[in-house]
Amino acid sequence: MRITRHFSQLWENRNPTAAYLSTYFFFAALRLVLVFVPQLGYVHPDEFFQSVEVMTGDHFRLEHTRTWEFNNTMPVRSITLPWALLRVPWSFYEFVAMYVREFWHLELINSYAYLVFPRLIYTLISYSNDYCMYRICRLYGLRHEIRLLALASCWVLLVFGTRTFSNTLELAMCAWLLCLVAECMLRTNTVVFKKEFLEEKYDKAASISERVKIWKLKNALPAHNLQHMFAMSSICVAGVFNRPTFLLFGAPMVFFWLLRGMGTRSVTFRDFNLRIGLFCLCALPALLLFIFCDSLYYQHLTVGELHMLQLGIDNFVFTPWNFIKYNLDSAQTASHGVHPCYVHLLINVPLLFNVLGVASLGAFAQLLLRFFCAEYQLLPKFQSIVSLMSGAIFVPLFFLSLINHQEPRFLLPLTFPLLLLHAPKLITGFTPVYPFQTQHPLLIWFYKRLLCSRVSAPHLLRIWYVCNVLLTLFFGFIHQAGMFPLAQRMSHVVATKPTATHVHLLTSHMYSLPLHLVNVPSSSLQHFNPQTHQRYRRQRDFYLYEYGGLALDNLMYKVKLISANCELKRNGVKRLRYKIYLAIPAALSGELHEALQRSNASSYLNFELVSVFYPHLSTEAFPRLQGRHPCDVDAPHWTHDDLRGTCAVEQPPTLSFAYLSRQFSSFVHQFGLALYEIDVRRKQSKTTDLLYCFWSTSSNIRPCLQFFICFVALCVAVAQAGFLASPLTYAAAPGFAATTYAAAPTYAAATYAAAPSYAAATYAAAPVTTYSAHAVPAAYSTYAAAAPAYTASVYGAPVATYAAAPAYAAPVATYAAPAVLSPFLKKK
């Protein structure tokens, strides 16, 4: 007990600085842990489709989606940075995985590795933000503990910092550029101050020896005019090729670097012009490297043209210019979403930085008020760290607000300067002193009730923690979180499916699925077999259909078309079997059931719930708070149940515990992604099954079977000729006696609309022994309703062939109705 009491006293009396540092190390370690957990939340499709999808698909020769940004005609994304950050590490990873597979029999190349390994690289890069923050704080004598704590606990670093966004790289580049500019500004101010001080001493020196001593001290001062020029120019080039919006973030930083020391006797406009010229020259190597790599990748430049020196301006591609041309067209940017100009200022900044975002907006409003009131003595010096960070925040914020498409991730580079300026307010409050110049009663009340340290300081840090934890949980683990489990499930389905089977996946009301996570080998590229040392090409067996926010009635129409097309291929020559899956938010399961009933497809389409991936929340399909049944997740099974209504209909909405618990269970079950398997209900006789099994045997015995069937057909024809000579009639079957083959083509056209090629081939081979005596016009009419587009154009030829058969013109009317039930109605 004494030891416990002693440690508790030490914990209570610990230094606040140590407490902040220990909390920082906890969040810094948590950032790395969240990579391997992993975070299943799907923040935005650009996390995958702007880098990882293309690089991983190209390296491992997987099926992947190459978006319009990577087309060879007018590419708007540079490939150099993703190649260096992903393709090169993937090569080392693949080399290690080969030996691990050989010696420990472990497979390291799977969907989990495709997700985690790129995130690990970007997370390690994000730690450079922490170093730059610490570096600037040490240079300028600022408190680094609370700033590092705010940076590590911010959900921007916990979520976006661990994702493969180009904005994450932009944030790291802005942090490095700010660190270099801040260091150069401090060095220039120090050197210029010492130089001018020594010059004054030199002019006042009385003796020659004293002047020589001062002259030596002046020459011993370090150079400052061109410090870090090559590194800064290279970072600017890489940032522009990564995202051309880096021009807006880097321009104020470079401007402060060019203006440092201006206004003194030591730095003149000659130095300013010299800095600009040398900065542009230092940027040329990186610029040529990026242009050369992009031109080679996008095939604007080939090795043959380099060898023959047949080069022109069209052989080189400049992706930032293509990006700018695309975004200057407001109609094209509007296709991605149109937002008002105040969205960044009033919504995105508070969303990303919560209380510190509000504090930064208030501080900037105070600076503008002092500027317009001509209170220049209260403004920070132009060449100070405060002016540098303020310019790095509000200059790009102003220009980005002029663009009609505004997303929160576009403001990620503001994280570093904003937290460096305003993070101490988490422990000191909004302002420790009265910030206004006038003593108005309303302003005094506002300061005492909200802004002063006594009121705001105890709560800001708590609000900061709560907001960042909630946003991390939402965007990191709930928002569209069923995507990766869905990809893993489909990867297992494709890997374990039978041969000659196609897998079709339909998605609705969810983000695009990265195909490389499904781990399906590419069908458009050649593969190499290390055992046989041969190259081969795989047939495509996985198809993805993404319908976004398509209405469910239209979605059911798509389902019917796809299932009808699959049935045609199943009844074709190759006999391709298939599996159809539908992934949709569980909150839409009730609407899916209603759309299924309205489409009249429930009679021949069966929806079976395979799995529900929790948690998953789609903003396109919010869960409803009331009036849902817990079984609504499996709504298509309600065809023969009594659970078709909502809970409000099935039981009175009384405020009982059972009712509330049932509603809560219903609400929770809607936070999922439901995966349905769609199958066609089939009916088929055993005789047809046996015939199909014999007919689909190897080609060696097929001629024998054909000879046997022809022999049986000849015997039956002779027997029928003797039977027609007898006086027997079709009295037992009047419905068929009245029908002849003269009228058969009309009925055949309706009957064989589902599977003409198979039916015609079977009638030609064995018309008597194949067809049973039961009719199925309803089944075929149902299929014709499911696939009307395939009825008229495909099946005209079999009817004419059937009508032209002379051996069957008069005798047998019984076989018109009981046509062969093709495998379309066969149970899988």
C-alpha cells in the first residue's frame, strides 16, 4: 500500500511537461499501431485510385482500375513519386516474401499486405511532421511539448497521416519547406544583425588593430544568402508534381525566403533577384527528372526515340500543366461536386481542427481588424515566425476558397502552421489578456464568459481530445468500413470457385471497390510460370459493376439483365457457370425487398444473405431511427414470412423495454454492409440431367453416343410409322392431339426464347428419347420477361430450323409443349 501511495503521489506531482511528452509518445505509437490493426474506414476513393491501385496492380499484375487521371493521352497525375514510394519498396517486399514462402511456408503477398504496406510507408513519412515541429520550436525557443501533443493527437495525423493520399505527402512537404524557411529566416536575421553591429563597431574603432579584429569577426560570419536553396527548390518541384495545388501552399513560404533580410543595409534588391534566378536554376534537375520519368511511363517517349534522337515537344508530358488546364474548366470541376466559396472557411477548417480551427479564425479576424483600424504597431513583424505561419495558413485558404470544388483533405497542409501557432491555447485558453481596444460592456462580457483563460483553459484540451477521438473512430473504423472485408471475401470466393465459373459483383450506395485488394490476376497482361518458364494469359473470371447511388428499381433492372446474360452464357457452347453477388448497405435491405417485389423478379430470382460486414456506414444510405425490424437486414427472405411490415405496424409503439431494445437492435443492425448471393430458381427433370452428363463427357466417346442416339431415333421413327397406320388416336390427350407441327413454330418461338441453341441441337440429335411429357410454358415466359432484350434477335433461327424438319411434319404433336428444360432452370 505504501508503494502504491508513493507512486500515486509521484504521478500527481509530476511535471506537466513530462505529462505532455508521455501523452505525445502514446499518440505517436498509436499512429503506428493503427496501421497494422488496420483501420477499415474508407475516407475517400482517392486514397487508393490516385496511387496504390495503379502501382500495386502494375507491379503484381493484378486486375485494377486505371482512372481517367492516368490515361496516356492527357495524364494529370505524375507517376514519379508513387513509383519511388511504392514500386521500389514493393520490389524489396516481394524479394523478402519469396524467401519467407520458401523457408517458413508463409504467404506474405495477400490483400492484407496490399492494404497495410503502402500505409506503413506513408505513416513513416508522416513522422517527419513531428521532427519539423520539434526543430522549429527548438530554434525559436517555443514550447514543443504541447505542440507535439496537439500534432500527434489530431485526427488528421491519426487518420489522414496513415493513409495513402497525395495530400499526406503534400502535408509532409509543406512541413519540411516551412522548417527550412524558418531556419533560413532565423539565420539571416542573426547574421545580418551581427554584421551591422560589427560594421558600426568598425566605423567607431580608433586603432588599426581593433579594426582588423572586427574585420576578421565579420568575415567569420556564416553565409546565409543561398542557404538550403537546392533542397527547397527540389521540394517545390516534387510538391507541384505530386499536387499542383502545392503552388498555393509553397508560394508564401518561398516569398518569405526571398524577402528575408530585406530592409537592411546588408540585403538589397540585387540579392533578391539573385535568389530568384538561382532558385529557378536549382529547380531544373528535379524538373527534368520528373518530366523524363512521366514521359517514359505514359509512352510519350520511347527508348527507340532516345536512341535515334528523334525527339520533339510532343515526346514530353508535363502533368501539372494538364492538371491546371483541367481544373480551370469550371464545368469539369463541377462534375466532382460544387460547393459554395465559404465551405473551407466555415465548415472544413472547424471540422479538421475543431477548437483550434475556431481559434485560428478568430485570431486572423483580429489581425484584419487591427490592420483596417490602422493599429500597425499591434501587428506582428513581417519577417517573424508568426507572419510566416499566418501567411502559410490564410493565403492558400483564400485561393482554395475560389475553387468551386472543396474537400476537407485539400486543407491538410494547413495542419502544421495552424497547430504551431495556436496549440498553446489548449492549456492557456483563447486569450490571457483582453484582446479588444474598446471597453464595450458587450465585449467585456464576451471576454469574461468565453475568451479569458480562467473560463476556457480547463475545457479546451478536453474538447480537443473528445472531438479527435470521435472523428478518428468515425472515419477510421465506421465510415464505409465494410469495403475491405468485402474485398477479402470476394478474394476467397475467386480463389475457391470451380473452374469455368465467372464471379459477378454488383455494388450500390458505396464507394468504389479497389480491385487490387481482391487479388485477382490480370487478364490483360501476360504472366510467367517459373516452373515451366512459359508465358501465358489468364481468362477474365471476375466482373465488377459499380452503380453508386442508382435507384433500387433501376438496380433490380440491372440485376435482371446481368443474370439473363449469365444464363445465356451458361446455356452456350462453353457452359460457363457463374455466381452473382450484390453488396449494398444493410440500411437499404427493406427498400431492396420492396424493389424486388415491384420488379416481379422474386418468382425466378433468389436473394440469399451471405454475410453482413460490421461496422459500415454509408452517407448515401443513413440508418433510420424508427420503424425498422431487426430481420430487415435479410429482407428478401420475407417472401413467405410474416415479417414484411415495419416494427411500428407489427406491434404498438409503446414505450416498453422490449420495444426500445428491439428498435435499438434494428438501428445497430443497419450499420453493416450486406452481401447477397443472387441465384436463379430452376426446375429440371432427372432425365435431362443424365442426358446432359452423358453429352458433356469427353470428346473420345461422343461419336459413339451420337451413333447410338441416331440408331435409337431411327428405330423410333420406324415404330411411329407403324403406329400411325393403326386406328389409334390421341383421345387420352386431346390438348396435344389438336396441335400439329404446322402450328408449332409460333409456340416454339415463345418456348425457346430462353435457350434456342441448346434446344435445337437436342431436337436434332434425339427428339423422341429426350423430351418428357410435362410442359413448362410458364417457366420460359418468366425468363423471357427477365431478359426481353435477348429474345427477338437471337432466337429466330432455331424456329425456322425446327419447322423445316420433314420427318416431324405430321406425326407427333405431343412434343411441342414439353420442350427440354435447359440448364437455365436447373438448380445449381
